[in-house]
Amino acid sequence: MAEPRQAEPLAEPGPEGTGGKAAYLETLRMIERLHRRFLDVVKAELERRGLAAISNVQAMILYNIGDAVMTVGELTSRGYYQGSNVSYNLKKLVEGGYLEQERSPYDRRSVRVRLAPEGRKLVRQIDAIFDRHVADLARGRLGDAELGEVNRALADLERFWSDGIRFSPR
């Protein structure tokens, strides 16, 4: 009887090196970490307000919908929600009284959503939190100018990645 074949060891990742690649990889890690931390902050703020029934992701879906009426597809195509369980979250938001939904009169397959009064109330609370964050940041090291620089750099990175999707690499 032949002995079982040993699995090849996974190759160790190469050294990050210095300069551009190290900075790029650190940027990737930072973006991911910041997104998780931001959602943690939203969750903590919701819990402080006794809103444990709604998740941080659901709260941000509501915030990004705002005064608009949109479809599920528009939520994802506009970048307001990235995830495979958007239908689950929308269902929970409708059940919780935060969203209202209706079938499109033009395409019965399409469902449009908008904030219910309870959703508008929550969005106002989140907006007040963000106002406080902006004021706190301005007292520190990140005022309007610094945030503008960060946003320009992130927009450039997004454009680079979008171009990488649309156009074949060299």
C-alpha cells in the first residue's frame, strides 16, 4: 500500500520590501482596519442609544439611503452597501419599521425602498453623531484640509482600482 502523499507546504509570502510596495500593502491593511473600526464605532453609538435591535451595517444602509427612493441594485451599484446579504438586511429593516418598500409600477420584479418615519429618526441620530465626530476631529489633527487630502488620495486609489477592472493589465 502506497503511503499518503504529503501536502506541499504553503509558500511563504515574499518580503514586502521597502518603499512603494510596503506603503501600498500598509494602505490596504489600513483601509480594511479603518472600515472595521468605523463599524465598531457605529455599533457602540447605537448601543449607547439603546438601539441594539439594529446592526451597524443596517444603520449605514439607512443613512446612505437618506431621502432617496432606490432599488436593491442601486444600493449596491452606488457603493452604499457591499455584501451578499443585502436582501436579509433590507427585510430586517422593513420588519423593524425603519424602511418601507413597494413594487415598482413599471417593473413588478423591482422593489423600491425608502425610509419610514422610524428610519428618518435614526438617520437624524446618526447624522448628529457624525457632526460630533467632525467637530472632535477639527479640534485634533484632522480638520477639513487634512480630510480633503485623505479623500483625494483615496479617490485616486479607487480610480486606479476601477481602471484595473475595466482595462486589461499591461
